[in-house]
Amino acid sequence: MSATAWSADRPTAQLPLLEPSWWARNPHLQTIIGVKAPAPAMPGSEQQIWVQVEEGTEVRLKVAGPGARARGTVLLVHGMGGSSDASYLLRLARSAVLERWNAARLDLRGCGGTEARARSLHNASQGGDLGHCLARLEREGLPRPFVIVGFSLGGALALSYAGRSGGDCLADRIVAANPPVDVGACVDAVDAPGNALYRRYFVRRLCRLVRLSRRYMTVPGPEASPRTVRSLRHFDEVFTAPSGGFADVEEYYTRASAGRVIDGVRRPALVLSAKDDPFIPYRIFPGCHRRARECVEFLHPDYGGHGGYWQVRRPRFWLLEVLLRQLRLAAGC
């Protein structure tokens, strides 16, 4: 099994092969493993840093590291409706710290218990928040290089920020895992009949976030309940787009899709997404392959599901190998 994407007109990343167990070649099992597998405890203590991203809205960073011996700083960004305590984020943060990197795990707007400090719901158009976080880490004296590692929605935010900021991007390297570079196409994939399990999971999780957020701010729209919200597209139509100031859901999907600005990325970047991801369809990436500059590499293993990448050998979580290789490249090792 080749771990490298086929592309007719550009080179692709060469990384360690993903070798899944026979039972882990099912994309749904891979996806569930990635979310449910327990994460080890973080070593040492953590510092919390609040970052103002716009008037009345702050996001939270949880920063751990080896102190003065740090080789650099990695900003880890979770997916839709998640938090900085997601198991995949904790696994990667711990590995980064053990490699003598600072690891800053981000809670996006209204996520992870930050509802009282947000004035809008989080969405895929808020890539600029990552720039504010990197600027704050720089002011705090955390060392470079700065690497952003984003997952799912977090990966799309990383690419969006890098694409829109161009040469002013504060990150030295970007890793985007399973990013929905075409938001509308990915929402439709979640809402497809065969993905009812994921649709119910996301709708329940997002409706709960709206209910929590309404304790502290006005969120337009109907009752936030799976009884009234029929699909992820319906959720975006009645909650995400109005909260984000978009005219309608189609404007939101267009403006929030990182694939539209990937040609603006001017930092070394790796875009990683399995061909069997249940709701990030591979067909959304070839256009990005053609538009992106040579500094952007793509990797599309045959297996891995949505962020699972569980394999036969250790580390079981193949993304650890990918992350550590990117950190070493950033550090010039």
C-alpha cells in the first residue's frame, strides 16, 4: 500500500508508510479509534493563556513544555465541536513535549468551557484567530519555529490563515490533517444517508454548544435540539451562518472554504487526508494539488478514516510519526 498521493503535476510528500491491521482497514473503525482511544496524561504542568481575537471574544491556549530547553512551539487546533482535551490532541501534545517542544492546545471560540468569553459560534472562516494566537505566543517569549497542526476544522483554519496572510503568516510550517477544504462538499458528505451516525453525532454535539452559548450571548435561530435540527447543513443554515454574519449558508460555505485561498500559502505545509475518509471526500483535493504552490505537499494514504491512522507497529497512532517528522524539519534536524 502506497502512502503517497497520486498527482500528475506536482511532487507529493514522502513519509513513513501507514500499515493498518487487517481489522483497521475499515474507515469507520479507524475514525472511531481516533476519537475514542484513551490519551496519556500530559507531563508536567500547564499554563493557561487567554487571547483576544476580536472585541468581546477570547480563546484559550493550554501551554506545556520543557522550559528553557524548548526547540520551538507547536500550536494544536481541534476539530468541529471539539476541545483542547480531545484525545488525539493530547497524544500529539505529549509527544511534542517529550521531543522538547512547547505544545499550545487551542480551545476555539465557545469550545472547551470558554462559552462565557465568546460572542459568536466557532466556524470555518475564523482562521485569523490562529494568527492572534501565534502573535500572543511570540509576545510571551515562546521560541520559534512556530508550527501549526490542525485537525479537521482546525486543519482548514490553519490553511485558511496561511493562505489569507501569505508572506505575513507567523507560522513557519503548517500541518493540516483531514481538512474540509470545500466546506459545502464535506457537509453534504456528513449528511449523506450512509453517514447517519456521524450526522447525529455532530448535530447533537453542536446543538449542545449552542445551548451552552445561549447562557452568555444571543444566538439567533430555533431551539437547539436534534428534534428541530435535521442535518449539519440545516444547523449551519439556522445557527452558524447567522452567528458569523453571513447572508446565507452558501455565502458561508464559499467564504470559509480554505481551498479557495490555498494558492496564497507561502510557508512549508503538509496537507494530509486519507482516501477513505467517510466525510472528507478525496475528490475535493485534486483542485488544491493544481492550485497550491510548491511549498505545499499532499499525502493521501489509502486507509486512515477521519483522523484515525491506527497502524500495526508503534507508535500505533501514525500521525505521531508524521508530526514528529514535521517538527524535526521545522527545527532543521
